[in-house]
Amino acid sequence: MQLGKEMIEELGLSSAEYRITSLAYSREIFRGERPQLFALAECGLSRPQLATRLESLPVARREFDSYEFVDFGSSAEGLNHEAAMNHALIAEYLSLG
């Protein structure tokens, strides 16, 4: 599964450390109608443990300049379009919204 490969490469997780639940698929006009997948990714690591994994990735392999953890009890205000959509889908899936 491509999402699993991304979890391993971009977060430094092993395949036994995460679970992915697909939430939605779309073709977004503003992305040239390229496919967009939305998913809930869960892992048992704490925020500090996950932060350590992210910071230990070789800089040349990182696909991020910075990151932040977002609580789902908070507003999606200020998130980019993709992150806000994923936030809404996860909240609906978890019956928080």
C-alpha cells in the first residue's frame, strides 16, 4: 500500500507501528484533478517519541521543513486546504464533529 510506504519513509515508522484507515478519495480541481487520498493514520508512539523519529530522519530524506501536532479538539483554522479537509474527515470518522 502506497500510504504505508509513505508512513515508513516520511515518519520513520516500521510497518508494525501504525494503522491506516482510508477515509476518502477525491480528484481536486485545484490540484489538476490529480487523485487525493484522505486517511486516519494511528500509531502507538507518544508525541515526544514521534518527534524524536521525525528529527532523526536524515535531512536529505525529509519532506518537511517543520511540523506541529494538532489536537482534534481544536479548530482547523489556519491549516492548509488538504490538512483542513483531513481534519474534518477524521473528526467525522471519530464522531467528534
